[in-house]
Amino acid sequence: MKRFFEILRIGAAVGLLALAVVFAGSRLMKIQVVDGAMYLEMSKSSKTATQTVSAPRGQIVDSMGRPLVENRVSYNVVINESFFPDSLEEQNTVILRLTKLLEADGLMWEDGLPVTREKPYEYTLAAGSQEVKRVLEKLRLAGYATAENCVDALIDMYEIPEEWSDAEKRAVAGVRYQMILGDFSSKNDYVFIKDVPIETAAKVRELAYQLSGAGVVEDAVRVYKSGDVFPHGIGYVGPIYAEEYASLKEAGYLINDTVGKSGIERSMEYYLRGKRGEKQITVTSDGEISEETTKEAVPGNTVMLTIDSQFQSKLQTILGDFIHSLADGTLTKQDYDFTDCSAGAIVVMDVKTGAVKGMATYPNYDINDLINDYSSVLNAEGQPLYNRATDGLYRPGSVMKTVTATAALAEGVITPEDKFACHRNYNFLDIEVHCTGSHGNINVVTAIQKSCNIFFYQVVQQLGLDSLLEYEKAYGLGEDMGLEIKSADGYLACPDTFADLGLEWTVGQVLQAAIGQSEVGVTPLQMCSLAATIANHGTRYKPYLVDSVWDYNRTEQVSKTEPQVAATVDAKPDVFDTVIAGMKLAAENTTSDVYYATNEQNAYLSQFSLNALPYPAAIKTGTPQASNKATQNSTAVGFYPADDPEIAFAIVIENGEYSKYLVRKIIEAYYGYESGVEDLGNGTMRSVVLDR
């Protein structure tokens, strides 16, 4: 009996299993055969694609954390290849609809085809230009092909309907060519237009059912809050050019990315760039769109500069106002003419670290103007794009006497007590040279104070050119400063430089080299480094603009720039003490070499005197030989306070004079002093510090 029930249970289990198999088989048959067409259609109409997500570019802030460059949200209209129709006919229709939508909103989409938009078609660039050559290469046309040939080739290649109007065909042809340039593929969306108004973005999204493949993605656009503050240093970003793409593609860039083009934006690209993310987009058979982030975008790092934007702004104003006052005659006597004075530069550096605290160049420009109308800034009077502070090459003039003095003292050629005679004129190998005055028998301290040419002419004869060049290089003159942004190397007066310039070197050039004349070209940045090195008794720090790098929200520090010794001038401390003594004397009675007839003029001039500062300053100037018309530049370097230096500075005024009058303004701006004029009676006026 027991056996019977076991057989019955086994039979029931087998029966149930058979029923399950039959049911599963019938279900599988229904899926594969009966409903197969439906599921096949669903699989065809439901698509999934991966889209890249842009990473916000890192911010740039000043030394106090004030934003100089930020981002704002923008909307780009893109086409995703995975959802773009398969047929050329449908693709062309989508493109045309997009162009009409944008046109209705007064917007112009990307169109890199250098051909006029209306017949008769003509090239918008020279026939032999790089862009035209690229068109012919991409379309596989002969070198003699006309603009109309290019449009016709695109119409044929992409089967753009002949019945469409010429304007419609040209519009679609231009987009088609831009797609070729944009490396349009499943891995690279085509950016139809960037930064559209939110209203336009909404229209594109609403009409998605008519615009297969088209969509809107969020992006970040650079915002230069104060575009005229330190524009040469900050730089700007721009699109990736075709000639750049080959190398940048290997570094992971897409053709639609932006990249730093100059300044900090370029030099700190690695940190500012960020890492793009990814999202998965699914479009179901009924048109429902879903998105899922599969890889979060990582914002770029925030770069903190050594520049204080408020001090930088003051520095630019000081420089611009001074140049204008020279050009309009406010600062000069009637027999001087500086109407050609229209440019200059100032650099201020932290003596103890090499951190650049301010860097002004004039004429200046606004980054926003550059982005909106590049050609207007490029062609503006005075070459405002030219960064005179880092790239301008100038004769330093008598500023070089500090180097000649250092070399002569360090090499034992002279002692601080040795004297040479100056009687205005001096003969050297039948060459007659001159001085700005007749200074009598003077030592090196007085020679620096009075800026005596003849003293240093006699010194360099004993020192020799090779030793002078050795110390010039130790000070960093004529060499790369290693700054984060581009800067010129320059050159020194020597036979090699003359040979490079195709000039004949003569022995008399040694005399001129000793006083910063002849064929020598150094930058204001190098001159500032020279002053800082003297202040440091021979230790030369590498100048730098980046204080630190942080995460995007500035909660965690990524890196910090540490002061770096670039070189050391091999001289004992008393050598620098002697040079500094001369520079301190040069800073006294700064305005005593210019005389005005009225109290009003003297009161105006007194604002430049360094005597009212809380502590002594140290300076050395380069005085041009200006007669009725200024034909040379004016230079000044120095540091403050002289006995415990904190900042060094260098000034260059092109086709002008009195650069030393800027020194007090610079110091006051840095420390926040406020100056004024006090009437002492008897027609005597002096400048005083009202608040500090």
C-alpha cells in the first residue's frame, strides 16, 4: 500500500512537470512566433546611447579668494548620432527645422564653411587661405574649385533636395560641413549652437518629436567678472582649432571642448580642465526619454593667484594716469614734449618669496571685449594685447649700474672707498663719452646716487665684459624667469648678440654695456627680480603667479607653491650693503631735479616725494637723454622698506621720463597709505602721510 502511494506521488510530480513544460513552451512560442514581430519592433524603436557630460572649469581667484573667473550655466543645442535618423532625407529635414527655429529666434548656428550665404557664391576668405584649402581637402575637390563647386559638392554628397530654396540648401550644406569638421560620431555629439537662451532651449525640447536626435545639454561658460583686471596674466579660453585637435585628441579632448589659449588659463589647463562625466539616455518606443548618470563629472580645480585684484586695479590706474599726465604736459616743463608717451609697465614682487603681487601693462584691455570682438582689440592703438611687463624688451639704462657695482665690488676691482673723477666728459681710445653732470671725485655710493656714467665707464675697463656678463646672468637678466605664463628671455650686450643682430662689435660697447645701454634688452619682470635680489643680498627667487591650487569649492588644498631659489649672486653681504646705501640716497629728494615757478606746481610735484613715507626706500633709475622730444625710455627699480625689504618693484615708461615719480604711488597703494600736501609757509610745501 505504501508503495502504491509513492508511485502515485511520483506520477503526479511528473504530470505537473509536463504541464509546466507545455505551458512554458507555449509561452515561448507566443513570444517568439505570435508576438515576435511586436517585440522586434520594440527593440528597434527603443534606443539607448551614452552622452558625455561637461565638467565645470575650475575658477581663478586672487590672493584674497576674490573670484576673477567663474562659470555660469549655458545651454547648447546638440545632435546625438545614436538618435539621428538613418536616412539622409530625414537628417536634412531635422537640420533644416533646427536652422529655421534658431533663425526665428535671431540666432546663428555654427557654420564654418567659408562661402557666402547667398548666390553668387564666393569665398569669404582668400582662395589660398588655410581654411579654403581645408574645405577643398575635406570635399576632395581640385585646387581650382570655386565656392559654388563646394556648395554643390555638399548638396550632392548629402542628397539635399533640389526643390529646396537656395537659402535652405546653403544652410544645410553649411551644417553638413561643420559636422565634418566636428568629428560627428556616436562618441562625439555635434554641437549645433552654443549658449542659447533658455527660451530657445525649451522650444527645442518641446519639439523633440520633430527633431530626432536633437537635444539640449547644459554647459558652463566662462565669466570674467572684472575683465580689465590683470587680463594679460589671466588669459582666456577658446575652441579647439583643427590644427590643435590631433594632439589634444590624444589627451582626451573632444573637438567641442574649450581649452586655455593664453595666460593662466593656458598654463594651468591641467588643473582647471576637470573630468567629464557620462549619462545614459534611453528613448522608448512611445517616445519617452529617460536619463541616468553613469559617471559623475568632476569640476576642475580652483587656482589661487598671488595677485591681489584690488592692488592690481590700483596699479593699472596709477600707470595709466601717469602716462596720460606725461602726454598732456601736466608733469613737464614747457620745453619738454612727451606727447609720444603712450605705454609702460610695472611689476611688484614679494622680496622674500618671489611671489608677483602686481603686474600692470599699458595700454590695457578687457577680456570680455577680446572674446566678443577679437579684431577690435587686436588692432587697437598701442597694441594692448602686448604684455609689456613680461614680453617687453627694454634697455635698462642706469639701472644696470647696480649690477656693474656689484660685480666690481665682489671681484675686488674697487672698494667702497675708491674714487674716480668725473668732469662731464671722458675720452676712451679716442672715443669721447659724456655724463649727465660734473660730479668730481666720487666713490661708488655717490656714483649710484648721482647715476654717474663716467665713474662706471672707468670701473668696467678694469672689470672686463666677461665678469660683467657673469653677474648680469646671475641676476637673471636676459634669461627665462620661469614664470607660469609666457615671458621673453631677452639678450645682453656682447659680441654674440651683435653677431645675431648683424652688427659690428666695437670695444666702446663695453662702456655702454656697463650703464645699461648698447644692444641689451631685458623685461620689467627681470628688472624687478634684479631689485629683489639686491634686497635679499644676492638670493634670487624664481618669480611665480600661482599661490596654490584647491578643489572646486576651495575646501581642500591640492598643491601649494613654495618659494624656490633660482640662483645666488656670489658676493659678500657688505657688497650689497654698499649698493643699497647708494640706492637709499637716490631715493631721497626724489623731485629735486625738477623746478617749477609756482607754489601750485611745487605742491603738485610734492606728492611724488619719497621723504614722507614712514620708512626709507631704495631706488635706482635709468635717465633717458631727452631734449625737446623724448626719444628713450625711463626706468626705475627699487624696494621698500630699504632696511627690511618686503616688496620690490620695476617701472618702465616708453618715450617718457620721471618713472621714479610712480614709486611712492605704488608703495601707498600696496600698504594703503593716504597722502596729502602740507603748507609750511613762506611758499614751502611738503607731502605728508595722512593715514596709515
